[in-house]
Amino acid sequence: MGTYGVAPRRGIAGQQGLQAQPRALIVTIYGLYARDMGGWLSVAALIRLMVDLGIAEPAVRSAVSRLKQHGLVEPHRVGGAAGYALSARGRDILAQGDMRIFGRQQASTSDGWLLVVFSVPEQERAKRHALRSRLGWLGFGTVAAGVWVAPGHLANETANVLAADGLSEYVSLFRAEYLAFGDLRARVRSWWDLDRLEHLYQDFIDATWPVVDHWKAGGAGEPGAAFADYVRVLTAWRRLPFLDPGLPAELVPANWNGARAAEVFEQLGVLLAGPASGHVHAVTGVRPASAAPQVAADSTRGALRARRGAG
């Protein structure tokens, strides 16, 4: 495979403001496709796929090197070909992401609440920062200094993640029920920045609707373009479930943009997952053991049904 110095961008998602850093795009590619091909991609194949996304070879090599430094991938040769395989840590991170991106449930009021109370010694500031970041990643809102809240159904995930990250010794977890005082909807808006999340969801909808219309009308008929659009859309989408606590329907604003954004994401999965996977197969010469993108689309539909049922 030759050197790709010039990167012709395929698809239209990049024209709609769905830009992302090369590292984020590579993580999406490994999450969608590499795991079902043994967790390994050759450098040549990765460069070829990233060129479809408008990313030139030097940027790809730099990005994958950073992922290696962060312990997500490891250099590995297969049949004499240089490449990178997912590390155990990389697989764990992607598995955690699957639950959030494709299978996140919406809470019901019967779930109650999960309270985290923590205290970290001053000399361990790095741990305090890591704990706050992790709680935000899990979807917690802030009640007061050292007191965070989330829907009760996140209890098991929270306990597992904090233990795996070595943060559990600083934390106490409680199940709770809101009794008084004040309107719970108003309290929720003070614990989470729902206005910001609404705007982020709306930005996603505005950027992706033209992509939906394009492919519903027949698109370019090119698997490489389908791959580029699907990876860019999924990369834009996958950060949103980590900001959304999945609050009960009665506690979020009417016509919540999160539900509409999920429906747009579902439509694009149905339109693009198949041809995108076919393109990856054509580039790598390896057929996935299972259709990861289709599993993703099916999981998204399941999550949507759960949301509608909860509402």
C-alpha cells in the first residue's frame, strides 16, 4: 500500500461541522471494527481508512502513537505487517463505552437516587481531580462540595468503575430518596446543566439531519463515503451519552432534544452501518467475526424503546 500524503475527504458529515481529532476517529474505528477482527489493524489499513476521513498519513501516525502512549493500543506484527492491537485497557474502555453509547437506559422515578460522598486528602489532589472527572463521566450532578448525585440505576456501574480506577477508598455510596424541600425539577436543573446538554443535542441534530437527508435520497452510492459519514457521526455522538445522566422523563424539559438526537443517530445507523462495514472489509481484507455496526444499530434501537417505555 502506498503513501497517502494528500487526504481527500469522503462523505458529507465533515462539511456539516462534524469534525473530530484524529485520535477520536481512530478510537471509533477500533471500537466499531477492530474488535471483531481480533482487535488488530495494520498501519497501512488504518492509514487508508483515515484518508477516507480526510486525515493525512503523518497525522494518523502521530495520533496512533499517542494512543500507544496512553496504553490503549500496542504495536504488533501479523504476517510481517506492522500494526496496532487493542490493549486489555483499551478493550475495557471500549466495553464501558458500549454500555453508554448504545445501551444507556433512561431512569424512572422508582429507581431513586445514588449519592456519592467523597473526601480526598489535600496532598492527593490528582486523585481528587480524577474522581471528579470520573463522576462527571458517569453522569453525576453536583449537589454540594463533595456530594454528587445520579439516578439510582447507575449504582452497579459506578461501584465497578470507581473500584477499577482505584478510587473507591475515597468514596461512600448511598441509595437515597428525595423528600424535601423545593421542587425536584428545579433541583435537578441546579444539579445538572440541562440547558447546555439541550444545546449540544440540538447542535448534533442540526449537523446530522443533512447527512440523513443525503443518504435517504440515495447518497453518493459509495461505501467509502458511507464509512466516513458513519464514523464521523458516531464520533460526534459518543461523547453525548457521557454527559447525559439519563434522568426520568418527567424531570427533563418537554420535547427533550436527547430523544430526538437518538432517533437521528438510529436512522443513520440503519442507513450507513452495512455499507460502512463492507468498506472496512474491502480495505482490510478481513471479514469481522460479527457485524459490530449492526449490533450497534440494534442496541441503539433497544435503548430508544427503553426510553419511550420509561416516558
